[in-house]
Amino acid sequence: MGAAARSGAFIFGGIVGSLVGGLAFGGVLTTGQADPAFWYMAQAIAMAALGLCARRFVPAGSPRRAVALCGAVGSLCSIAMFCWMSSLQLSWTGMALLGGLSMFALFAGLRMPAVTGLLCLLPVLAIAVLHQGIGERPTAASARPKPPLAVLTALPLFGYSAESLGKGAPATEYLRRAFSVLPVDSLAAKALPPDDRLLIAQPRLLSPADLVELDRWIRHGGKAVILADPLLVWPMDLPAGDRRRPPVTSLLDPLLAHWGLTLLPAKSAAVERRFLSGGALLPVAGVSAFRSSGDCLVAERGLAALCHIGQGSVRLIADADMLDDRLWLADPELSFSNHALSGDTMALLHAWLIDPASSRQIPPGRPWVRSDSAMIRAMRWALLAGIGWVMLGAGLVWRWEKSGRHGKK
């Protein structure tokens, strides 16, 4: 029973160490992604330690390899169950890479001395870190012409002053990879070409001439995405009353009324992880809803309004805080890595700018954890699955001990 108890303890330690280590230190809690790639480091360390413990403490001649294999397969099953139950998705590519890393680390612990095994793990861990951090970083922007995008906003997307105009926010940098971005202050001063695209995000009070020109441009085939927020909670360092601060509430009511829309007041300023109908995740803050009395179609529980106006199209979103990178970007140091994202905000905005009034459902870009309760439930089932493999490994060693004692008698 002693060897069986030790074997069960080693398997349980490997499974729990890998599962909890990846959850706590891999990035799941900060990004909200249930991606197997976040377990690379914890899994490699846990499996190497399991192999070393089995090599040293499990008696020779016993099913040592079976014990280690139970720990490896049990940890993989627990991680897969957690990812699938918490996000309703599972990356088979990520699980395959995680399985290969697990077997290599386990073999290094079983067959090599401690120092040699850890040295063999270094290049594997380096590859895992590169894959997780920058492996999915988009390639450099191509030299081919980009479609023009005019941006009219009071948000600090281009900096507060002329000195910081070139230091764009992360949202601006994302947009520049797909569009030729041009900030504008007035639509009436310089008419936009009909084939341009326009992003309006919580602008200052527009003149009647600007509103007339915007309506005319859209009716002649323009495409626009408008972010109108009745309660902007974007945190800023500027003091209250500073003219550089954007308006707290949307000032586009005359234009919305002309199109038959009403922007309802926000009920709360809380941050919300809003899952859209296609499964994509849009983090918002102080979100509101539209009500339509005209031809515009209200979608996503009032969050969006899709309008065909003349020959053009418009998508209105009842939130402008969605562009705040503190909502959709977990790690600014890896701003172009998918593993640093905490929302599908920029992918959604790109798709909306291409076809604003499209009702096509956009699938999620990452395996997002659905909710706190889903994560807790997934962790419970993952631990139960791990306990099953612990019992299997301990049972194998117990049968070996029993058959050995019976043979001696």
C-alpha cells in the first residue's frame, strides 16, 4: 500500500500542479482565454517533476512508466475538460502541442538525471514561450495600398496634443494595419469621397453643416461605424473641465432622431463582457441600447443598430468605451499577439468597417471563458477527472504490490 499511496500522491500532484499552475500563472485569469497554450510552462514543469519523482521513489520493477503515463494523460484530460467546459471550445492544435510537450518532459524526467532533464527542457520551454507570446503576432504590414479610413473622434486615439499626434492608442495601431487612417475634425470643411469609410467615436458637438454633410455623404454610398455612448467612463488623467476631455454623453441626438433612432440612458457604468450572437466577445462599459422607430434594425439586445440610408450603410454601437485598450488588451507589451487579447473588439470593428450594415454573425476569435460560474464548474469537473486517473495509477501499483506479496508466499 505504501508504493500505491506514493504513486497516487505523485499523480495527483502532477495533475493539480499543472492545472492550477496554468490557470494562475499562464494568463487565463487575466485574458479570459481558455487556450491550452497557457499551460505550456506549467505542464512542462509538472511533468518533468512527475517523471523525476517516479524515477526516484517508485520501486524498480513496478509499473513506473504506467504511473507517469497516468499522470501525463490525466493532466491533459483535465486541461482539455477545463478548456471545453469553460469556453465551449477546444483548440485541438493547442492540445496536440501540449501533449507532445508533456511526453517530452515526462521522458526527460524518467530517463535522465535531474540537471540533464532540466537542461533538455530549456529549448522546449523557449519554443513554448515564443509560441504563446509572439507566435501568432501578425506579420508586418504589406506595402499594397490600404483602403482609406477617416476617423472623427474626441477620444484620445491620436494623443491629446500636436506633440503626441503620432503616438496612437493601441486601437489606432490596429486600424492602421488594415486601413490608411486619417483623423478629421470636420466633415463640412473637406468632403469625403464616396468610397471612403468613416469611424465616428464619441465626437464633440458637431455643427449643423457637419450633420448635413454626414447624412448626405452616407446617402450617396458612404459606409460608417458610429460609436455613441450615453455614459462614457473612459479613465483619463486630464482634470475635470479640461477642453481636451471627450464629452461624457453622446451629442449625436439630432442625427439619430433624423434616422428614427433613440439612444436610451445607460443603467450602469459597470464593465460587461458582452457575448454577441455569433459568439464573439465585446467588452463594454456603461453600455446602453438603441430604440428604433424607423427603418433601422436593432440587434444584439439593442447594442447595435443597422441602417441602410439611401445608397450607404451605417452601424451604430451604443458604447464608445469599447475602444479603450484596458478592456480588450490584457498585456500592452504584446499588443499584437492573440494571447494578449481579452476581447474580439478589433476584429469586430474591422469587420464592421468593411460592411457596416451586415447581419452576418462573426465567430469568436479566441476560446473565451463564458463566465465565472462556468470556470468554477469546469474546474470542479477537471479535478474529478484527474482524481479518476489518480485512482487508476494507484490501483495499478496496488495490484503489483498484491501480486508480489502473493508470489513470495
